[in-house]
Amino acid sequence: MIIVIKSQIPLSEIERICEELRNQNITTEKLEGKHKVLIGLVGDTTNLNPEQIQQLSPFIEQVLRVTKPFKRVSLEFRHGEPSEVVVQTPSGAVTFGQNHPVVVVAGPCSVENEEMIVETALQVKAAGAKFLRGGAYKPRTSPYAFQGHGESALELLAKAREVTGLGIITEVMDTADLDKVASVADIVQIGARNMQNFPLLRKVGATGKPVLLKRGLSATIEEWLMAAEYILAAGNPNVILCERGIRSFDQKYTRNVLDISAIPVLRSLTHLPIMIDPSHATGKSEFVPTIAMASIAAGADSLMIEVHPNPAKALSDGPQSLTPQEFEQLMLEIAPLAKFFGRWTRLPIATGMATHWLYEFVDYS
């Protein structure tokens, strides 16, 4: 249930309303939007009468029931207003959200060694990426496949951040490793295979760290949003949803099937920012640029692109990884497209990894 408050309400009046509701064993959450102040009511609200709540204060504009099974995640919970996830990186704050630049995350599937991860980090930053992705712990289908270097890889990610100033996104697979991962990661990733690992979701939610939640391989959109609800219910509103392709009947030509329709569907259901991972969706590097641009056209807030200095020798997911030069070319193609679709962007004045960039932040909306 949502209480919409009129503007210019005294803070003391908000607290009084919340106290009245807490006396009825209801948890209240104050939500400050750009135009409205909302009070979210969480708990058993079935017996609450909206008309009686309306009488609690003359400052109450409207009382609405949230009809979706996912409450905090629902667009209704924010009265139709999108949320933002602001992440502090060594280079400054980066905001994921509908009214901000498309944020590009890039890097290898796995952290292999210091030279490789630092070199890749420098190159993707030069091309315009804001975050470095890299797996320290790798969930693999085969128990004999490379599983990642674990804690030592986290140290290498920390080194790459120190050298470049990029934010770090890396995956946690086990609650036992969460503290180690959270000490390095600016955004903690929950991978597709762990989307419904509910103890992990709860514990990640309790850290307060921004979370990237990937869609499960065969998960419905509602199951995905309910997984996000676990994180928000644990007190962490900073969740980014990542569509990375789902299972289908025809996987001969691509690794997965990117559900591009998930973008407008999510826009109608949730306030959370949306990322697209075209690398895992297609599994083939030659298809990544097309899907990346289609995702921007459909309204994605962020892209995650796998980049490796030598994909043929990558320890994992080489076939879907772009070279640094291919990634630079993709960024050149993304910039005018993002501008055309009304997103802020940064435009290069020349090509080549060693050239300078013109930072042009213009609101095209």
C-alpha cells in the first residue's frame, strides 16, 4: 500500500503518520521522489481501510494498494517514478537510471593474471567504459572447467581499480565469500545460476552494496522481479536488473535468446534500472554490436560487454568476447545512437586507444 503525501508537508507530520501506522504493526518506508513524498506500507495491509488512512492527515493526497506480488520492486511502489542507483567509484559517482547516460560495463569473463586485467581495464576505460567486469569466482557447467582464481583474482581487480579508477563489478556465488567480494566490488553481481539462491539474496541485500541481479536461464519476468524483491526486502534498494538471454528451443546459432521485449515489459512493471548483456545472450562476438545497439534503441540503461585482449586464448567465454579494438569501434557506434534516442552520452573527437576524448554531457531529452 502507498500513501501519497502533498508537497511541503512538515517532517513532524510525516513522522506522526508513520507512528500511527506502526502502532498497527505495519512497517513504513519513506520514499522521496522528485515531485512527491510517498510512504510505503509493508506487512499485512489487507485489513487496512484506505479511506480511514486518508483521514489520518489533511496532507495525505491519495492512498493506493499495490496489486503486484512484488511490492517494493513494483512501479506502483514509487507512484510511477523510476529509481536511480548511484555508485561511488574512484573516479566519481556513476548513476544508473532512465534519465542518465547509458553506462557501459566492460571486461573479461574471468580474471586471468595481473597484466591481462590491468591492460584490459586501461583499454576499456580509454574507450569510455565506467566499470570493469571480471570474474574471480566462476560458476561453470562442467566441474572440470576453469572456475576462476578466487580470492587472488579479487586482489587483481583491486589493483586494476587503483590503476584506472574504474568501478568494479564481480560475481559472488557463496554467502561465505560475500564479505571478501564486497570489500572489492563497487557492485556485487548475482549471476543467472544464483538468481533464486534466496539465502544469498537476503545476505547481499543486508550489505547495502549495489547489486546487479542477472535473470535466470529459464526464469520468468515475475520470478526475476520476486528475486529482486528479496534484496529490497532486506533493506537494499540499490538493484540493477540484467537481462542476459534465456533458454529457448533453438540454440544452434546463438548461446541464448535475448529477450529484448523484457525492456519495455520491465518499464511497465518496475522502477529499477535495466542492463543488457549481449555477450552472454548471443555467445558470439560478431553478434554483440547489433544486439548492443538494439538494446539502446529499446531503452536499456546500461550495457555489459565482454572484452579480452586475446579472445582465442581466453580461459572462459572467448568466442563471445570483443577485442579492445572491436570494443572501441562499438563505443564509437553507440555514442550517436544514444544521442538520437535521448540519452546523454560522451562523444569521441578521434579514434584510437591513445587519443583524447571530448566529454560532452548534453541533455537531449
